Amino acid sequence: MMRSHVVVWALLAATLTPGLAGADPLLPRETADVRGADSGSVGLFNPLRLGFSHAEIELHPVAALVAPHADLRMPLLRAQQPGDWRTTAILGLALPSPAWRMEKPFGFAGDLVPSCKVADIDPKLASWCDRPGWMLSPKFGVQVSKGLAMNGAVERGVLTLAGEVATGWLLSGKAARPLDAWAPAAVQFAPYIGRFRAQARAAYDHAVTDWLRLRAEVAGYYVERPADDPLSPWYASVHVGADVQTSEHTRIALGAIYWNYDKHQRTVAVGADGYATATYGRSHEVWPAVDLVWQWGSSAPLAARRADVPASESP
């Protein structure tokens, strides 16, 4: 079995590598580097990122139809040479309310807020509906990156530290109770129901070859909960993955994310005396992270600057 796996990977490498001859080395993602003008990327699940002269805009095209949103990424400190620190500020704003009122496949009505589905069937139970009111959700974050594992003037590795806060400003109605959902949804949508969220992340991205990059990230999150909620507001995640270049403009991202959080998971154990004892602990989830990413323009981010790119040409 192990031998067959080795053969598969060898064939994959032999298939990809000749087709990538002459293509630019695969550059890291999710760093503080900002794309240059007329460049960008988009994935099946990764957001659309568009580079301009002095900034980058990020959004999810389909989600924006029912929950208008956009993030503006602006460089605060640019690297003057490979290996330097660089810093980028992130300002975001979203109007998520329409998504809570639309049915699938675009909206979440009756899914993440099931109490409202009951109220829709029986108007007498309208008071049960815990749908969040109309609100704006602002976000502010900072990313800092530094090139490591230098190979001459090329950064083989990039360390990125990031922090972000987001919340929901009610325009009308009320904030909903925390979502009874899986960890990725509970964390991602917390500001969209009026809950404050803070997060800190540390990631390292390393180029194994010109067409393969490995990435590891650890993150911690604080999600506001009501005073009478016994669950812990703290979440943690670990992400490991690889990016494989499949053509000059495409890459496949493969990985997994482990989540640890408090969902009041109940475990019942029967002792030698025949009595059952219930204990409550934190939950564990593992989610796949797979995507196909297409990028275009000037070799995408600025992160892995090469010796043949003058500093004056940096965006």
C-alpha cells in the first residue's frame, strides 16, 4: 500500500513538473503582501482578491449578492528588500441581514436560525423567532509578515502574524443568541448576528519546491456570548495544508483544519458500582480544506520577491 502511494506521488510530480517549466515559482497566500495593479485571484471557496495600485479588495462574489461586503487591504509598511518585515491594515464592512431572511441556497433562513422557521409556519409563535435585526458589521485587522529561510535573495519561507476584531452594529431589531452551529460557522458568522469577535493567528508558509508549498497555522478566537450562557467563548484551531501548482495560473490547495471549542459535549461513563456519571467537555472537529485557486496578473503577491525584480517595480 505504501509503495503504491509513493508511485502515485512520483507520477503526479512527473506530470506536473514538466508542464510548469518556465512558470513563476509558487508564491505564498494569506500574508501581509498586497497584490499589484491588474492582478488577483479567486477560488471555489477562497474569496476574490483584486489588486490595485496601492491597495487590494477582497470579497466572496456569490455571498456578496445576498450579504454585501468587502475588505480593503492597505499596506502600512512595505519591504525594501527580501526578508524585511511588512505590515498591512485590513478594513472591512458587511451588510449581512438579507442573508438571514432568504431561503437556501443563498440564505440561511430556517437553518442557522431554526426558531424562525417555526414562527413562519405558525404566526402565533412569532415571538420565538431569534433572527438578528438589520445591522452593519465592521472589521479591523492587521497583518505582519517576514521572509525567512532565505535562499540568496529569495524567501523560501514566510512567517505571518495577524490580529482582527469584528462586531455587529444594530440598525434595528436585536442581536440573536449565539448560533448553535459547527465551530467554523459559529466563528465566521458571530459578527453577523451582533456578537463581538476577536482573533489572533500565526502562520508559516514554506516553499519545498517551485511548485509545492506547505503551510501551518494556529489561531485563537474569542466570541462574545450572553452573560447567562455557560459555554466558553474561546475557540482554537490548527490548520495544515499544501498548495500544489497545476499550471501557470492555477493551484490546488489541500489540507485540514482541527477545531477545539466548548459545545457542552456530554460523556456518560458507567462505574463499577453500576451508576452512570455524566461529564461535560470541549468538542473536537476536523474539517477538510480543499480548493482550486486561479490567479492572474503580475505573479500575485509580493511576498517571495526574487532578485530579478527591482524594488522600484514593487506595487
